[in-house]
Amino acid sequence: MIISTDENIVLHNLLFEDYNNYNKWAPFFPEFVHENSSKGILAGILKPRHSVTINDIYVVRFMNFLKAKGIYI
């Protein structure tokens, strides 16, 4: 799943345009990747141009991660 200004735009605005939300999840994203990546499969990548790519097999875990950080979709 790609979350960018071109794909999943509503979710992008919620995660990147709302700085309060951004500060709730982005600093902890490396922890999410570390805890969920396995067997050479990377859970996700936060890109410098305000986008994030989540491996499709980890989308549900990412949504649960967001909820745990106080972001409700």
C-alpha cells in the first residue's frame, strides 16, 4: 500500500498534513518496521517526500499500529 499525494490521499492527509498526527506515528515508524519485518521482507518505508509504502502483508498491522498511537481511521 502506498500512501502519498497521489494514492490513498485521504489517509495521506490524515498522516502527513495533520502535524499532531504525524508526530504521533512517524517517530515510531522505524520501531514498527523493525518489529514487523522478517525473513528479508521489509514491513515499510518512509520516504523523504511525505509518503510511506507499507508491504501489503503488513497493512493490518500498520493500521493497528496507527490506532495504538491514537490515530483513528
